[in-house]
Amino acid sequence: MKSQDHFYRQLLSLEVAAVIIGLSAGALDALFGRVLLFVSDIRTQSPYWTIPFLGLAGLLIVFLYQRYGGESVKGMGLVFEVGQGQRQKIPKRLMPLVIVTTWLTHLFGGSAGREGVAVQLGATIGTNLTAFSFLKKYSKELLVIGMAAGFGGLFETPMAATFFALEVLVIGKLSLHLFLPAFTAAFIASQTSHFLGLEKFSHDISSNLQLDFLTVGKLLLAGFCFAFVGKLFALSLQFLKAKLTKMDPNPYVKMALGGLVLSLIFLSLASGRYSGLGTNLIDASFLGGYIYAYDWLLKLFLTVITISLGFQGGEVTPLFSIGASLGVVLSPFFGLPIDLLAALGYVAVFASATNTLFGPLLIMGEVFGFTNTPYAFIVLVMVSCLQFLPSIYQLQKHSIAEKPKI
């Protein structure tokens, strides 16, 4: 009986915190997201006035982190350190730094995402609530709640955000005792950011495939292709980060030279087609625009290079664009509807690169319609088979089940 009383007292405390975190993260996501879209529009309209200065922007990013960042340079690493009990909270200085440096990355043409910022913002808000005495011992719980709020506020997919936060820290383990406060925070953040003018991407897909042996076989094979590409992204990112650090540990030299080379590549490839979030490729995939057979591959490697050099933002939206454009390319080979396979690639490449399953499954429902979740389920079955390989989060842990006794 005492344990039940303790559980409900804890739940009540975390629910109070979830409301605060949801409102704060939603408002901050709206500010961050709307300015990000504004600077992205500037770059799109004037690529030759912005992209050439990517290297200089990179030097400014390095300077800001070297001078003012402290441990904030670890980025998502701080989130996993709190989740693993190595620290209690994330320094507040991370928030202005990651916001401003991500705006700079996108204004001057880097190929990066935005979810890393949102998750870090929510996690920072959450862990700093341990300053209140009644929340002091709930650092890990507040971290998960904050992650859900950050993701939910930016993408306005509260159900997917809830499960992403519950499953991403440890592969194969769900923090289900935080289900209610995580969803509360994600839902409030989503509603807050929407109220403040941040728009949600969604695209209704109407498919009525018969799930016979042939169709299921096609979906499983497509799932393997998407899983392979997600792992290609994650492993390439891990390899290039290590390689660049070994070649030249000086971050200024690395950023200046890398930024210059990237700017030349971006301008030479369709005047910045592969810069920014990749929403142009997502729109083309679902709205009948032209997708080249190599779009997904160029977006993959240019994002890997951008992030490896030290530009800020995240990886998830580029992963969405990689998966969607790959789905368009694969559609004729599998004989499946283009928009459906693009949507399946959208969620499956993300799932593979992050080693998450339930969050991506719910993204399929919240973004493309819940009638399509059975197809995503089958595709994600194949993605789950590669979860033993690393993800984009180097500190992510595996929950290894005990071997059965023979």
C-alpha cells in the first residue's frame, strides 16, 4: 500500500512538471521553428549570397562553443549522460547556443535537421526543474518528459514523441511508468507550438493493399532496403566524425576547410538543392515534384559531412527526406504506390538510424493516416532486425535479454 501511495505521489509531481515543461518547450519550439523557416527561406531565395559563407558561419559556431559553450559542445551526449545517471542536469547555456548555431547552419546552407535542438531544449528545461525541492530526485524522469515535449512541440506528433522519448535511451526497454507525464508534456507542447503559429507537416495517404504473401514480401524487402540506408547513415556519421578528428583535431581548421568545400558542392548541385532540412525533397516526394535517382544518396552523405564537421541542428528531418526520396525511387521496382512507399521510407529510415520502433510507427499514423500503420508495422519488422548495429546516438545503450537456459 505504501508503494502505491509513493507511486501516485511521484506521478502527481511529474504531472505538474509535465505541464510546465510542455508549455515552456512548446513556446520555445515555436520560436525556434518559425525563425528557422524564415532563415531557410532567405537562403532558398538567395543561395549565392548565403551558401558561399558557410565556412565563415562554421568558424563563428566553433568560436561560440569554444568561448561560451563549456560542456554544451557534447549536445545530445549530455542528454544520454543524464539518462545514464552520469549527471543530474543539462547546463542552461546550451539552449541559446544550440538555437543560434542551428539558425546559422541553415541560413548559410548546411544540410542538417532540427529535432536535435528540440530534444535538447526540452531535456534542458526538464532537468533544470530539479531546482524545485519536490522534483530534485527525478532527474532521469524529467529528462524523458522534456525529450517528449521537445519532439512533440516541434513536429506536433505527441503520440510519436511520447514513445520516441520512452524508447530511445535504451534499446529494447520502455520507461512505461512515465507514459502519462511524457504524453501530457508532448501534447501540451504540440498544442502550444501550434497555437503560436508553427505548422505541422502532414499528408493523407489512402491505400487499400491486400496483405497477401506477395505484398507482405514486397514490404519486408522494402523494409530491408530502408533499414540498410538508415544504418549506412549512422555508420557513415560515426566513421567520418572519428576520421575528421584524427586527421585534424583543430576544430577551426576542420570547419573552415570543410565549410568551404561544402559550400562549393552545395552551389554546384542545383544551387543548394541539398542544403537545409530537406523539406524540398519531402514536398517533391509527396506532391509530384521531380526526384532524381541519386537525391537520397547525395542528401545522406552531405548531411553526414555537415554534422561531422560540427554544424548544428540534428539528423531526423534529413532522414525523413532521405527515406521519402528513396521510397519514390524504389516504388517502380516494388510495384507499390509511390506516396505509400515514400511514407514508409520516411518513417523506416528514421527508425533504423535511431534504433526506435514505436515512435516511427506512430509517426506513420499521425502524419500519413492511421489506416497505413499496418504497412509500416511490416516494414519496421525488418528494421528491428538491424537494431544490434549502432545508431546516430553513440551513447545509446542496448538492453540485452538473458539467454535462455538449455
